[in-house]
Amino acid sequence: MRRLPATSVFYALELLLRLPTWVAAAVYLVRELHFSPLQLVLVGTAMEAAVFLFEVPTGVVADTYSRRLSLIVGYLGMGVAWMLLGVFSAPWAIIAVWAFWGVSYTFTSGAYQAWITDEVGVENVGRVFLKGARIGYAGAVVGLIGQVALALVSLRAAVIAGGVPTVACGLLCIFLMPETGFRRRPRAERGSALAETRATALGGARYAAAAPVILLLVGVEVFTGMSSEAFDRLKEAHFLRDVGLPTVGQLDAVVWFGIFWLVGMVLGFVATGRLIKRFERGGSTVVASSLFAVTVMEMAAMFVFAVTGSTWVAIVGLLGVFLARNLAGPLYTIWLNEQIRDSSVRATVLSISGQANAIGQAAGGPGLGVIGNVWGIRAALCAGAAVIAPTLGLYGRALRHGGREPELRELPQPSQV
């Protein structure tokens, strides 16, 4: 079967991957399964603990054997896990299933960005990432409308249906994804599978450790992970239990959450279009300063969301967090990718960044969940917002390094087996 151009596959994946949303699953866990704040956080903590354990090993697999193979395994596993989330009801089963989702996700983390970077070149990938983000918003809108409509009939069915697009991503990778930019070393130059994997892992770690900006960006992910766990798991419960939802039209909770996500996607779509124009005018220098600004915005919006007693002000805070995160994702990926000039360790270095995020979520999540149980959801959300503050200092240091990679001659080359 004839393979499609890499950018066409990337944009198709961006569309499909954004079709599933957490809205139906979040309402399902809170309203039908009656999860406590701690249980909600533990769902995410189990997933992030799995990511912590498997992120770098699976990134090494992508660098050592095949990015495409890694993506196939990851997407099929993620899709199946999402479907199972709607099958089980026991808290321990839900937590276990989402941990499996985390393991599957690690096969895609790093491999996905490394694959498209190798296919189009590091000098062109920034625009591809930003355009892909805009296409992703279209997928998110379509998926959101479909899932909310289905959730009004059956929350469980909406959750199960959320896994279908990700399985479709796995099938797309099997039949249509090209892989021309990645090259395994010739068999004659390779040692055993274990030795080759070990060499790739050590090479990626040494590369990251020798690059100041990469180390700073990895540090950012630790605090970002800590902060995101409280907001991601408790925002719906905050509306349902503390702030309340608008009474306009007596709409179901899942419809309101769908509306919030939809407005957030529209804002993100418009803002990313403006960001693309800024990127085309200013290039890489725009990325670092913009990322610092949206991080300030995220922290402020999260505090507003946590402390206000007004439903409508809480909605504004929620949309502010959505917008900041939607912009921060592609900006961070572009900045980090620019630091990695050696393709042979790209997925591994990206996975190290993902592992740092998992460390933050796994380490900070339970503590924030306990805060939520003891002092309330507001206190947990405030603590999560405060944890973002150190990232501003790390971004500031990275900006003082110029936001660029160090001289290539300073970076160690990956070990050869």
C-alpha cells in the first residue's frame, strides 16, 4: 500500500487524536461512580507513575528500532485502555486501566515528535507543529460535540466511544505512515539488542545533561506536572461541588462542560493562528518569550478559578487555563526540539522531558489529593497554581541562555556499541 506524505499523516493524526475528550469520562467518574477527590487524583497518579517507569525505555525503543512501530503499539494500547475505562466501575480497576493507558502513551511520547521532525527537518518542524495544533482544534470540536451528544444518552457509551479514534490512529500508522527520516545503524555496526538499547539511553541522557537549556526545560516539566494534576482531576468536581454551574436553560452538566471545552478550542484556534503569524515574522526568538508569557497567564487564571465564588468568573479562569495550555504545548515542543540536533537520540531526550512531567504528577498528585480531601478542592487548586511559580524562574534562566542550543561541539555524541 502506498504511503502518504509525512505531513498529511501528521495532520490526520492531530485531527484524530483530539477527537476523544476527558469531559464525558470526568463526569462519569464524579457523577456515576462517585469518586472522591483523592480517588480522582489517584487515577492520574497511577497513569503518571506508569509514564515515569516506562517513558525513557519506550523512547529508547523508538530511537533504537522504529518510531513508526512505537506509535502503532502506543495508539492501539491507548485506544483499548480508553474503551475499558467505560467498561469497569470499581475504583481499583479504573486506576489500573488508566495506568495501562499511561504505559501505552509512553510508546508515542517522544516518538511522535521525533518522527515528524526527522521527516520534515528541524528547520521546518516549528510551522508544522503550530499548523497541526490548529487542525487539532477542529478535531477537538467535532469530537466534543459527538461525545456530548452521546453522553446525553449514555455516559458510559460516550466514554467507550472515546477510544475508537485512537485505535484508528494505530491503523493509520500501520497502513499509511512513512518512515524515511529514521535510519537504524547497519546490522554489522550493532551489538546485541540490550547493548544497543543501553547505548541509546546513555547517549540521550548525556546529550540532555550537557545542554543547559534542555536541562532547564526538563526541570520546567517537573513543576508543570505537579501543577497540572490538581487542575486536570478536580476542575469538574470544583464546579459540581463548590462553584456550581450556570442555571441558564437547565442544561445537563456534561453539556456545560462540553460548552466550556468548545469555547476553549475556538479561543485556542484563533490564538494559534496569530501565533503562527508571529512565528513566521520572528522565528525561534518568539517561542521562548511567548512561552514565558502564557505560563504567567496560566498561573493567574488557575488562581482565579480556585478562589472565586462566582460561577461566571470561574468559567473565565477555566478558559484562561485552557488557552494558556493550548498555546504552551506546541511552543514547548518547538523550543525543546530546536535543542536536539542529533536525530539518533531525539525520541529519548523528548521522553526524558515526558518522564520529568510524570515525576511531577506522580510526586505531587497524591499530596494535592490529600489537601483536597482535608481542606477542600479550592485549597488543592490553589496549591496546584502555586507550584507553577518555579517554572518562571527556570524559563527566565533559559532565556538568559538565549533560548538556543549550546554549541554542538560541546555536546557528547551517542556511544557506539
